[in-house]
Amino acid sequence: MPNKSLAALLCTVLGAGLATGTTAGPLKTEAGAMTAEPVVEGLEMPRAFGFLPDGTVLVTEKDGRLLAVRDGERQEIGGLPKVRDEAQGGLLDLLVPRDFAEDRLLYMTYSKRQGFRGSGTAVYRARLSEDGTRLQDGETIFEIARGSGGGYHFGSRLVEAPDGALFVTIGDRGEGDLAQDLSMHNGSVLRITPEGATPEGNPFAGQDGALAEIWSYGHRNPQGAALDLNGDLWAVEHGAQGGDEVNRIEPGTNYGWPVISYGKNYDGTPIGEGTEAEGMAQPVHYWDPSIAPSGMTFYDGSVGDWRGNAFIGSLKYNYISRLAGEPLAEVERLENDDTLRVRDVRQGPDGALWFLSEGNGALYRITAAPGG
């Protein structure tokens, strides 16, 4: 259930005049007309956001900034790691864990320089100061095994498992064949402890030549991940030309990239062996043409019949996809001028859906339109 005191504080932030732009037309949905209300504007390449118990909203920006929005004011937080900002790399995801109020720890993913020319996805943990202005005791608790040249396919999302472990999605870094190589982290979903170690129960722990952090593999570039209402992990990933996938993530499972895919190479040639192969999982849902999915959440509020539905942002076609049913499939598109390159989608503690528009440089909150 939403935290009522936090919801009230969020309303205070919304009413304090930080965002002054006008909204676009209504979001027409099967649950009625909605409005995307701007909360923060003027963001530069925003990547992720999260909520603190006191009503503060945190936002990451690609070039290495972490912003705090509180009491109608925006402030940059100091003490972040050195981020390699190139192409798709930079400061990426943000996780506010369930027990933040106890120790004030935050987790972020970022692209870290590795070696002379390489870079790779890394996980950073730090404590937010009591006054909320700086990160303290920061450390990189995990980084992938070997960096790659080029600034592509870092992933990456962080999800806190019900047992407190962390799931981390890693892209193939543009080296597709490595997604089938268990001696590399490329193209995998990882499971690590809050300290960056390997927890008990990982499927490849102790297997010769395999990295113990790997939970699943055969992924291309998963830029969205979330737990459903049963606590099961899902991920959404970019295909090539077509073949964006929604997958329910099971330990030890091979999701096929680049051996199988529902997409094609950008030059039109086939990928791998086709769409199916023995021992490789099929996606629950896929898009062709590609929508460039990013950000994912499962809704547990009271709007319409949305409870249990997945909401996923589209970077390419500028909408939020609503998926429902068994198996999950796209049933509706929420779109207007506000949903330009949707980078992240989350449910707020107030019960509303929130999303980041990279194209507009703004964070929005979806509410019922007047008379809707």
C-alpha cells in the first residue's frame, strides 16, 4: 500500500512550482483520460529515478549527475564515482533499497573505465549523508569481468530480490557471441549480494569456467527489469532490427542471443539459426518492428484493471506499452507529446505511475484528467 505521509510530501513537491511547463493533451487509456503532470523539467539525458521515504525524488543523468528534488527545489548530490560518459554509457540505474531508512545506502550502475580503452558495467554503493547533499563511504562493489571497446549495450537495471540480493542486467557490449560464454558477464542477468559477492543458490557457482554471479544468459541488451506481484523477475531487452523481447527470468536459463532471435541484422541478413533452438528459451512477448524498450514496472494500484499489468517505455516510438494477460502481451499504448523517448517507468509510493522522458528532459506523474 502507498505510504500516505510520503504521498502527501510528493504532492507538496508537485505543488511547489518546480515544473512550470504546460502539459500536452490527455493520455487516452482504457481506464479513462489521464494527464502526465510534469514534476521536474530541464533534465539532461535522464536515465533513472527513485523515491526516498521523506518524499525526496532522486534522478540520475547520463553524464554522471545525481539530482535530489525536495520541497520544490532541485539539488545536485556530490560524491559520485568517475563515470565514463560515452555513447550509451554513463550513469545508468538507481536503486533505493527497502531498508534505506535504516542505513541510507543507495545503489547505482554506471559505465566504468577498464584498462586502457575498455569499459564495462559496474555497481556502486554509497551512503547518503544525513543532510542529503553527498554520498559517503562510496565503493564499486562489482564490475564485469573485462571491459569492451565502444560505448554500446551496457544494460543496465538493478532490482532488489525478495531475499535482499541484487539482480543486475548486463548488455552484450556489442559482442554478441560473448552472451553465450559463461566465462564472461556480457549478455547476462547477474545475482549478487548487497556487498557484491556471490550469494548461495546461483546456478553456475562451482561450475568450471563459469562466472558464479551469472543467473541467466543469452541476452542482448536488457534495459528494463522488475519483479511482478508474485516476486518473480522479468526483463525486457533490445533486439536488433526487430525482436525486442520480454522474458520471465529463470535461473540457469539460456535466452538464446545471438543464436536465436526474432529480429534481423541491420543489413537485413538473418541472425543465428532462426527463432528456435533446443535448450534456448522463447520470449513471453516480442515486438517486430523494434520499439527500443527501456524501463519496466508492474502495477499494483487501483486504476482500472491495471493491477498486475506491466508498463514498459518505448524509446523509438514514444509511448508506454501496457502488457496484460497470460502470457503477457501488449494490449494498449499510452502516448502523447509527453511520452517522448520514455527511458524509465516506475510506480510511485503514492500509487501513481511515473515516467522519465529523455526526449523532453522531464519526469512526469500520471494522474486522472479532470473529468476523465
